[in-house]
Amino acid sequence: MENASKALLMAGGILIAILVIGALLLMFNQLGGYQSSQNSATKNAQLAKFNSDFERYLDDKGISGADIVTLANKIIDYNNKEGTVNEATNSVNYSIKMSLKVSNMDSFRRQYAYTNNGDAIFQSPTYTISKDNNNNSFYDALNNYSTHANNKDLLKKLSSIYSKYGNDGEDKMKEILIAENKNLYQNWRLNGNTFPTEKDIINYKEYTEFKTSTFKIAQDPVYENGQIKDLYFKWDN
């Protein structure tokens, strides 16, 4: 009888141990599932935030050319970025490179360029900013006129005269240049190489028109694994 009681006690102890171990395993599994759920939620939030930084430009009413420049810069910055150890848990996959395509620029040129020859800023109907095409003529042209920011008031005045008088307005432009800086006109000729050249003047109008023009969504953006990848816009008359 005594042996039977001991056997029952041992069996009971083993059963209790099994129950305790089972409860601990269940608890650890639940904690692991909760942590996994939390990590997934965090990554989803990170990806949503990343996408929203670009999706905010997808306005059905359109965005300005200035916004296109900003968007191009953001995409170039992203494409030049690589994932690091510190970003190992970040859901943004930096191996997925982005692109921005801007179309209908031939129509823009016909309306706003003073000339359709090689002096116009925009020569192609479509421009693409991508990993392999960051520094194309589209981006170079915009950067070139951005460097004249300190002279924008002067270019604005000269461009206004040129748009009204063409080369016949040289005397009026001369007055403005001399008033701005006596030495500015001294080495300057309308077709010379000293800033502001004729090309600087006639293209400034095209550049400013671009920045204030409206660009509409050309087609829906492309996503890869839930991450925004390609955006498409077109100049809207």
C-alpha cells in the first residue's frame, strides 16, 4: 500500500511538472507571437511612413514643377542610400531603386521655349530620373538654373525685356546691367560667354514657367513588395 501511495505521488509530481512545463512553453510562444506581431506592426508603420513621403505628391489636382524638382531630389537621395546595420530592422528595402518619369515635355517646350533649337532647356518629350540616370539633361538643366538663384531678379528683368523685344531690347538690357553693376556690362555682349548670356536670358523664362506649371499623374505608381518604386507625371497644359 505504501509503495502504491509513493507511485501515485511520483506520478502526480510528474503530471504537475508536465503541466508547468506546458504552461511555460505556451507563455513563451504567446510572448514570441506578441513580439513578432509588434515587430510586424513597427515595420508596417515604417513602410507606410516611407511610402507617404512620396505618395503625398500623388495629388489628383496636380503638382507644380517646383514639386517635381523636389521629388526628383528625394528620389536621387534615396537611390544613393544603402541599408546599414542600424537599419537592419527597417522594413524599407534600399535595394529596390526608384524612378520618376516626366512626359509631355515636348508640348511644354513648344509653348514656353523661345526657340525649339538646341538652346531650349527641354529637348526630349520624356525624362526619367532613376538610379542609372540621375544626371541626365533634365536634372542638369534644372540644377544649372538653380545656381543662378542669387541673380534671379536680374534674370527676371532681362528675360522680361527679351520676351517683349528680342535682340532689339539690347539697349534696355544694357541699362539694367549697368544699373546693376557697371562691370557687369563691360565684358558682356548679348551673344558672349559672360553671364548672363543670351541663352541664360531666354532660358530663364522657360525655367520659371516650368517651376510654376502643373504636372498631373500620368499613370498609377508601381509598388514592389508594398514599397513605392516608380512614379509617373506629365505636363498638363
